Amino acid sequence: MNPNDPVPVGTRPFNPEEALMGYPVVTRAGKPWFLVTHFRAFGSFKGSFTGRVEGENSTRSWQLNGRPFEQSEKQLSMWDLFIAADQETELQTLARRVRELEAELMEREAA
């Protein structure tokens, strides 16, 4: 992944709802990210995420837009978060299969 790309290839912009649903999240450098805590309401951390990047021993905090707290809005960071668009979680696979089976059932009932 090119660290200068606004949205790296194979990803799409970070979406906090998708992250909470278990969609795979990666950093700008392509390293998997794992959610530790989501602060819905907690002082200055309100609406933030704490997570860990694969290979790192410590946790970091991110804003709802996927930007690290310590980064300015215009500065790109290797810690920026993105949704991995070319991967599918087990839950997504199951949901897709349920939709396919529902469509097949509706077709059979209509015939």
C-alpha cells in the first residue's frame, strides 16, 4: 500500500458502524486492526475507539473518522484506519448466504 494514497487500494474509508459490526479494519500500512474498546460517552474520549494493530504491543486511540488522536486532520498517518474492502468476515459470509437462500425461496414460491 502506498502511504501517500488518500484511500489505499483494497480499502474504503473507515466507517465506525461497520467496524463495530466486525468488518475487517486495516491501517494505511495494511496491518490488521483489532477493536479493544468503543467509548460511546466518556469525557474527552466520547465517540472514540481504542484498538491494537497487529504486531504492536500497546493500544492506541482513534477518532470516529479513523484518524489517530495525535494526528492533524490534513496529515496522513500510517495509523489511519480503513475498512478492508476485499475481505469478508464469517458473519458477512453467513448474512450473504442467508440473503441468497431467501431469494431462492421467494423464486420457488413465485413459480
